[in-house]
Amino acid sequence: MKYNMNEWLADQLNSPVKKPLPVLSFPGTQLIGKNVEELVNDGHLQALCMKAIADRFDTAASVSLMDLSVEAEAFGAKVLYSPDEVPTVQGALIEDEEQADALKIPEVGAGRTGECVKGIREASELITDRPVRNQLTGFPDTLDALAGTTGTHLRNL
């Protein structure tokens, strides 16, 4: 279901009862009996996890997993997976401005981005009582992960 997000936001702001908007994807693995490594590599499982969370918690919206390594991996960074931990970017893919300038923007679908798109698409069909939102955070955080400087947004380059 499609939502007019401007209207949705106005409704949220004007509502006397405020609903939470937690990011529960990784704890949500327990609801579907899967582990983190399985979840982050399978869009269908991501959708099932979002649906399980939506069925259990009355949230303002349903949000996808928040995994900065998805974007970093699409750019070519090495990612370490674990059944019980959020994926971790290993090392730095870029170390200077020249390397940053040489980065090629990956196609949608590169690495696990396709699984995330698949998960959001499927979750949007399963969850119809609230907006479904993607939680990938975007370019500055991706560059931080690539450079191994999380939180600095490459201020020193």
C-alpha cells in the first residue's frame, strides 16, 4: 500500500498518542527462528522479519534492517558475517581523496542491495496497515564505512 508521507507525518505529529519507530530487525530474528547472517543475505527473510515485528508491535511504520555494510559491500568493501552479530566492514577500502574520487557508483542490485530491495518490495505487500520504509542510511555513512571512519563523514579528507 502506498502512503502520502507528508500526510502520514502530519498525522503522527498531530496524534495525541505517539507510536514508537524502533529498529528491531536484528532482535526480530528470534521471531522468525533465523540468525543474523541468514537475515542479511535473504530479502525474503527480511520481509518475513518485518512482518513478524509489525504483527507483534504497534509501531508508527515498519522499517527494514539498518546495515551500513550493505552499501559498503556494494562499493567493494570486504564484509565479515556472523550468525549472531551485525555484519562488519573489514579494513578500509579508501584511504585518501584520490581513492574516494576513483570510486565507481554501484548499480542497484550490487552485492546485497538487491536482497534489500527485494525485502522492502515483499514487506510492502505483506504489511498494509502502516508505511514500510527502507533503513539504509545513505551516502555519508557509506563513505565512512568504506574509509573505516564511522561517524566522521570523511571530514579529514
